[in-house]
Amino acid sequence: MEKEHHTNVLESLFDKTTDYLQTRAELVKLKAIKKSSELASGLVSKLILSVFLLIFLMVFNIGLGLWLGELLHKTYYGFFALAGFYLIVGLIVYASRRKLLKGPITDSIIRKFHNN
């Protein structure tokens, strides 16, 4: 009788442990799905905003190029001046890309995954 009791207790303990592990695995899976969906939705919304910002910047730069060209008495001079400005800015950003881009983006993704 005592042997059966120990067997029943062990079976019950095994069943509860199995249930716990399955529940825990499901919880981890659901948390991963939640974090992934939050990250994806954040990226999509930022992409949409970036498209509108890009359109604005393109139209603004066309106007600025035309205005500078008028000041310089040749339309294409204004666009060359803007191109030179963006070349300098691009070289500066490229030279400091780890500090300006890689670090903050990596930190943002890590923060997103660690915040509940």
C-alpha cells in the first residue's frame, strides 16, 4: 500500500511538473510573439512616417535648389550647392556612423525587448 502511495505521489508530481513546463513554454512563446509584433508595428509606423518625411524633404530641397539657383543666377548652381552640402553631411555621418546610428539603434531594440 505504501509503495502505491509513493508511486501515486511521484506520478502526480511528474504530471504537475509537466503541466508547469508546458505552461511556462507557452508563456515564453506568447511573450516572444508580443515583443516581435511590437517591434514590427513600431518599424512599420516609423517606415510610413519616414516616407512622408522623405517626400517633404524632396519637395523642400527642390524649392531650396531653385531659390539658391536664382540667387546664384544659374538654376543648376543651386542644385550643385545643395549636392555639395549633402556630400559633406554624408561624409560626416559616415565617419561617425557607429556613434550616431549603430549604437542608438541597437540600444533602442534592446530596450524594446527588455521593457514589459
